[in-house]
Amino acid sequence: MYEAVCARLRALRCGVRGARREAGMVTSEYAVGLVAAAAFAVLLYKVVTSGQVSAELHDIVERALDARM
């Protein structure tokens, strides 16, 4: 695999025909990234809305609003 990567880098540096630049993700990579982002968002939502975390966040906000300057 190391040889293949080195050959690809040499081809890109030398401007060999057929070696195209990859700017961005292809559709399948985009889809996998989108699914991963959605799964992370759901996990984060579940953690933040859980009872203990919600109570801690509520306490932090209460203390911040009651702080004296």
C-alpha cells in the first residue's frame, strides 16, 4: 500500500495525465459522513436531554443568571 501511495503522490507532483485531483468527497463518502454526523447529533441530543446532564446544565444556567457583578 505504501508503494501505491508514493506512486500516486509522484504522479500528482509530476502532472502525469490521468492523475486527477480529488477536490472534495464523492457521493458515497458524503453519504457516510452525513449518516455519521446525524448519528453523532442523536447521541449528543440523548446525552444533553438525559436527567442528570439536564439538571447540571440547569444549575449552571441558574448560577450564571444569579451571579453578581
